[in-house]
Amino acid sequence: MPISRRNFLARAGQAGGFSAAFLLMQSLGLIEAAELRPLDVAPGIGKGVSVAILGGGIAGLVAAYEMRELGYACTILEARSRSGGRNWTVRGGDTVEFIDGSRQLCSWDAGNYQNFGPARLPSVHTAILGYCRKLGVPLEVEVNTSRSTFLENDAANGGRPVVQRQVINDARGHVSELLAKCIRQGDLDQDLSPDDRTRMLDFLRHYGPLDAAGAYVGSDRAGYSKLPGAGNDVGVLNKPIDMHTLLDENFWGGILFEEAFDMQATMFQPVGGMDRIPYAFARALGQTVQYNAIVTAIRKSGNGVRIAYTHAGQARQLDADYCLCSLPLNLLRNIPNDFSAPYREVIAACEYAAAYKIAWESRRFWEQDYNIYGGLEYVSQGCNPVWLPSGGMFSERGVLVSGYGWGAFTDLPLDQKFAESRRTIERLHPGHGKELQKPMYVGWGLVPFNQGSWIQAFSSSERGLDAPPGPGYETMIQPDGPIYFIGDYASRLNAWQEGAALSAQRAVQLVSDRVRAQRA
Amino acid sequence: MPISRRNFLARAGQAGGFSAAFLLMQSLGLIEAAELRPLDVAPGIGKGVSVAILGGGIAGLVAAYEMRELGYACTILEARSRSGGRNWTVRGGDTVEFIDGSRQLCSWDAGNYQNFGPARLPSVHTAILGYCRKLGVPLEVEVNTSRSTFLENDAANGGRPVVQRQVINDARGHVSELLAKCIRQGDLDQDLSPDDRTRMLDFLRHYGPLDAAGAYVGSDRAGYSKLPGAGNDVGVLNKPIDMHTLLDENFWGGILFEEAFDMQATMFQPVGGMDRIPYAFARALGQTVQYNAIVTAIRKSGNGVRIAYTHAGQARQLDADYCLCSLPLNLLRNIPNDFSAPYREVIAACEYAAAYKIAWESRRFWEQDYNIYGGLEYVSQGCNPVWLPSGGMFSERGVLVSGYGWGAFTDLPLDQKFAESRRTIERLHPGHGKELQKPMYVGWGLVPFNQGSWIQAFSSSERGLDAPPGPGYETMIQPDGPIYFIGDYASRLNAWQEGAALSAQRAVQLVSDRVRAQRA
């Protein structure tokens, strides 16, 4: 896409054909809002323009928040009695109801909670963090990485769990020893200059670390079998885990997860639950959000849209100049609509994953008995990962996740799910499986108004962050007449709140560009 | 030390020679309190026994806290008007006074502070964390590791700073590529089985990560030059830094610091300042702590001790059955005493380091302009490290450290120190050096009642955690008659609060064992 939008607009404006040319370009999908952060929009541009926003998740909330600032008359139609969509925090007193009619009542202690949707805010996600700052949502560090968490591998160490600091540091030690050996043998003389060979050997001595003979013989980095203390209380280092054992696929996930770009420290979470974000938006938006409003039809009407919905059982309608639609595509296909053929095809074909989490309340045995504070644990067979809470550390009881995934597991009966989840904890922390109480299961495939978690084909976690988007993506990111599709799936940050926020900002930009062009 | 204390005591007790044998053994330094956590002491053992505790830092406070629980009559003599010793938090309104008569008044905003002494609580330091829990000191995560912090190296990248995620992940990528090449070339056929070679190549493909051809061509782990966004806002990965550049010693510290055992995530700090710990102890201890009490002589007297001190200019004395002495050895040598010759020799010879920190208040440009939240930054020439605050994140202003070290730098005039410190920030974050305001310098060599930070020869940071202790250690950890020396230096965790706490617990155990033996 070689055209610079700013240059194009300038030239088009000079030539007098600004408005028509712009509208043509945007309708052809040739005009992008890329690299326009913060929004490049004239104050008050939205005055006299009405917008129907379908869905009060992060995308809808961000869109309404930005558009109100610009003078647009916005209405969010939200099917639930709460804002947030998949950003859903469950606490004691809450009920989890599924579309199959099953119900779970949560009875955790006051202060305990689980974020069954998004639960992490990477520090590189500047849009959503920016809203937290603007809206005054208090944040705390989310511990995604702890060197004290456990890994269990049936094929290694007799199935007894090992500590992550040991797996990570012993693996690096062995790799360094082998490479140092090759360099000393002259195997890389063709590839490295004599100076670089010397520097590399020096580096590996620190990196491993290696002893003077170039061997990895363990290190305090890999931890102690007996901690050093006072007086003659000498520390005893862990013996290195041998390389053959570490070369098992079941350890790699635990070693490398923390290095994914959007999993790297520093990570955050709102104090008290992720829903502090949508609730802060909702407070700021006031009457803009209409709850219990279930969309029943999306029609094009004149130059705008007509949205049919029910509210408290009453049929209603909302006319607007534009529509920003954040409803899940898998539900959208069952709502009567006037979408053009290409959109209908993508919407009909797209498949949603159905991620789940299982959470339990327990005495914080991981803190009190193992000195583990937050972080992730893995087993070779079972409900991965175990995710320990970053909130309420040092208090008596907390809520951990034992199982966050998708796939066939969701088909098991609930009691088998819970049994498997408990067994996972028992593998990692023998004797503590029985401390788990009050399990809660949320499978997004069964959650009303979602029936899925994210579009698997678009998923960055499956395809790599820099992977090209899945089929249909190019269609969905362009407006269908007055209708703009927003949500995490319309971004390169699929399944992240940041993607939802950025896609909403982009739609605000595109609509505003269009309003400006029409007025020119 | 092949003797098991418990077995020995049991046998000695059976033989009727318990008391005498035990006292002999302890006086010979043959009896240890190793592995006795928690304390193995009968309730109320201290009733009728008096203890003079010299110094109200962490060691003295822990000793008094434990001994009071056991019924001992304790008095802490503390020279300052506050508890904590080197655990010292400076805030707006505080004055820093040095022994040379110079003064700095701190005028930072309310809520801002700097811990000029210890500033980290590793989650593996279970003793000090246990006291935080018992005393109700609220903790928060201390971010010791952030992948977003900067490293600057004059010899690399034209002196422009690079982001830590890139240095760490590119270094691993290059190492993995070279080792994979050697394995494919057959260089390790003698060392690895065919199966392990295959597994290692698979592992390196993930570890690097490497592409199908075995090359490291970058990765999202190393970050983006342009972040991915919504619509067609495609992310652009950073180009890998070449291996030659990374093989510079100035990068190693930044890469490896986080892996030291006592620097690994999860780390903590008290909310609001490290002095929340000693102040919580002091609240619990009440009148046990006598402030402004300057010790002037330490005498052995009968079976106990007689401590001379001044209080509000008045000469006083305190008689006690035992003395637990935590005064810095470099000051102790100037206080008249009855120590035996071996102790006097160690005390006369020991050398203290004089660590310093320089702290500035500033707009949080690192957060607001660079998305860096906590963590450490390094330059090749300048005031290392830069240490960004973990407290008060997302607020407007904060206090960072630019320079935490020891050595010749302490001899520079104050204005030159501050200029060098500011230059360091300017190297890492060009244009932001001028945002630094209200510098504060604390050099422990100049702090009254310390005149030093820690005993360099005992230091774990210099010698490795599992290194044997320095000369004199074996002497100082044994009682000199009724006098027990306590403090971080009397532990394998030199310069850590954990070491101070454990050495105090050990002394409580040793004294209690002795009391029990004497009564038997």
C-alpha cells in the first residue's frame, strides 16, 4: 500500500476533488488509519452524527468513549446487565449460567476473584494501559514469571516436579557447555574470527555459567537443595538436571513462555479484578450504555442503519448514521442483517475457539509452603497451565487456575473436569490437591452472548504475532457501507483487549475521516 | 562437623553430663543451630534472664522480638532516634546528615521515597518475609526484571541504547544458531547420542528460536521497531543485533543480573518504603527499644555483661546476663570493650565497603514516554545501575536511582557526582537528563553510626553465594563468653536483611540452649 494517506488527502484537496475521491478510496479499502495514534481528528467533528454501537465489551466501550469526546451521539446496545463482554470477573455471590441451562454459584471469600476472560495487561499494550490511567483504574504487577514455580514431566525425574529456576538455568548451562566445547575444538573456526571466538568463550563462561575448564557444574541460579543461613548453615546447590532429561518437549513451554513479546515482564492487572476496566468505562459513559438490549436485526436504512433490539421484552429500534458492530461473528450470523455478500461469507465460515478456565479457592499453600508467589506451572499430562494469583498475596486464601485451554477437554462432564484439574495440582504439589475447594468452570463456548472465546484462525497465539491474518480478515477490517466491524479479531492482536481497543480507535478514525470528507 | 546436636544432647543427657558437656561444646564452637528453623526452644525459657541488645537494626529487632516471646527481659540500645539501621527510607522533609557535617534536605513530593539501604525482598528470603507477614507489613511486587529497560554500550550500536528484550533474546538466538550448526556438522557426534542430537536440534529451534534452516533471523521475543495494531497496521520486528556486538562485556551484566538466585522473580518491597519493616518491629517492641542510646563501653562482668551508654547526654549503664551485639565492627573497634583477643583481631582488621545510592525525583518519563515499569538499566560508562521505582507506578512523578555502587566515585565532590548521575540518564534516555530534580546522595561511609555498608570480605555479591566466608568469620559466629555477635555479616547472606534475621534467630537459639543447659 504505497499511498501515504496524508499526502493523498493533501493532493486530493488541492485538486478540489477531496470528498468524492476520499469516499471512493475508503469504500475500496485503500485508506488506512495505520500509525495514527493518538487519533488525528478535529475536536467536535462528531457533532450531529449518531452512532449505534453494538456490544459493550472493550471495543464498544473504547469506541463510545472516544466518540463522545468528539461530539458523536452514541448509544451502546449491550445484551447483558453488565459491561465488559469477555472481560468478566467472577466473585463470591456471582452465578455462572450456561446456555445449556446449567448453573454454578460462586461462594468464594470476599476479596477473592477470578478473571475468566483476559487476565493480563502487558506493559507494551499502551492503548489499554492508557485508558486505565485516564479512568483511574488502579493497577498492580501481574507476576507472569516466577523462578520458583514448578514443572512436572512424567518422563523426567521420576515424575517428581522440578523448580523452574533449575530447568531454565540448567538448560542454558548445558547449551553453553556444548557450544564452548565446539569452539575450543575449532569447529567454528570458519565462522568466527579468532577475536570473536575468545569473546564468545568469555561470554559463555558468564552465560552458562561455566567453570574454568568450560564445564557446567551447576550454579546458584539453579537454586539450592538447602538454603544458606547464618553461622555454619552452608547452602547446598541443586545438582544439575542432566541434559538428556531437559531435552523433553514437556519442559520447553515452561522455559520459553515468559519470553513471548506480550508475556514479558513487566505485566499488570487491575487491583481487585479485570472488570475494573469496563466498569470504569461504564461509569464514565453513564446513560450511553443501554443494558439488557438484545439486538434482533441490523439493517441498512437510507444512508445509515436501523437496529432492531429488545429491551425488557419490548421491541425497540435505534436509527443512526453509523454502526460500530462488536458482536461475536458466530452470533452475528444468526441475527437478520443487510450485510453485503463478502461479509456474510466470512461471518458464516468463521470458527470460534471455546477457551475455558477452571478456578479453585484454597489456602495459599503455594505461598505458605513453597514460597511461590504468582507465575505459571506446567504438567506433562493434565490441566495446563496452573496459574497462581498475583492479587492478595500473603493473605490466607486465594483463587488459582488449574487449567486454561481449549479443545476436547470441554466435552468432559463437569465433575471429570474438576477431578482432572485437582489431579494436576496433586502432581505438582503432592498432598495439596485436597485443599482445593469451590471449583468454578467457565467454558466460553457455553456462555450466553458469546458461545466462543476468539476466532482461532486469526489467533496470534496459534500463528505468531507477526503472522499474516487469517482468511476473511481483509474483508472484516473494511466498512460495509455505514457499518464498521470492531473487536480484537479486527486487529493484529487477536484475543487481546489491546486489539479490541486499537480496532475501536481505528474505526473512530475512519468514521471521522469520512464525516470530514462528506462535509468538504 | 559430623556430630548431630540432637543425638549428642540426648546421649549426653542420658549420661548425666548434659550441662557441663554442652557448655564446653558450645564454648569450643562445636555446637551449631543449623537447620533449626523455626526455633527449637521451650516456651518461657527466657524467664529471669536479661539480655542487652546493642543496635536496633534488623538483627537487633528480630532478636528482641523472638526473645520477648520466650520470656527474656530485653533492652535494645539504639543510637539513633529511629529503628532500622541501614534499613533507611528517605522522604520529603527528611534530612541526610553526614559525619563531615554536610547536610541535604529532601523535598520530594509526598508519597515519593527512596530506600537508601536494602530495597529488595527476594521471595526465597523466608525469614524476613515471615516477619512481614506476622507484623502485617503490606508488600508489593518489586520489579527487578523488565524486558523493556535499556542498555547502553559506547562500543555498540553507535552508543545508542538498546532494549533489554533485544539483547537477551538475540544473544540466545545466536548461541542457539551456532550450536545447531555444530550439531548438524557432526561436531558433537562423539558427545551426544543420535537421539539426543535430534532432540537438541528440536529444542534449539524453539529455544533460539531458529528458522527451518537453523538460522536465527529475529523473533517477536526481541521486540518490534513498529508495534502491531488494528486493521493493516502490521508489526515490524526489530532486526537482530549481530553477535559480535553482543559479545561485549558491557552487555553481560544486564543480561544475567536477573538470574542470580537472590535477584530472581518474584521479588517484593514493602508498600511505602522498606522502613515499614523496622517500624513495625518497633511498634511491637514498644519500650524494649531505647533510642538515642549511644554505647560507650562493653564490659564482661561476673557471668554477664555491663554496658555503658549515654542517653540525652547522661551516662547510664545496663547490666545483663547476655549481650547480643549488632554494632558495625568498624565502629565497635573504637568502643572500649572486654572482647577476647581473637575477636579484637578480627574487629581491628575488617574492612567495610562504603556503598552509595544517588536518587532523583522526576516526571516518570520512563513510564509515560518509554513504557518502562520498574527494572534496571545499565550504561558502559557511568553511574550503574539505573533502578526504576516499583512503587507508585502510573503516578505523575517518581524517584529513580542513577548510581548504586561503591569505590572511588564516593570521593568526587557532590556536584560532580550529581552531574555524572544525570549524564547517565541522558545516555540512556536522551533529552530526559534535564527532567531530573532534587538529587539526594547517601554514601554509607559518611552516615553516622554506620560509616560503612557491609564487610566486603564477607560479601556474597563479590564472592558468590556459596563461597566460603571471609577471614574472621568463624571467630565472629561463636560467642565471646556472654556476648554474641549478630548481623548480616554473621551469616552466609552478607548484606541482606535475611542474613541479619537468621543470625539473630541463631543467637536466640544458642543463648536458649545455653540457658537450658545451665539449668539442667
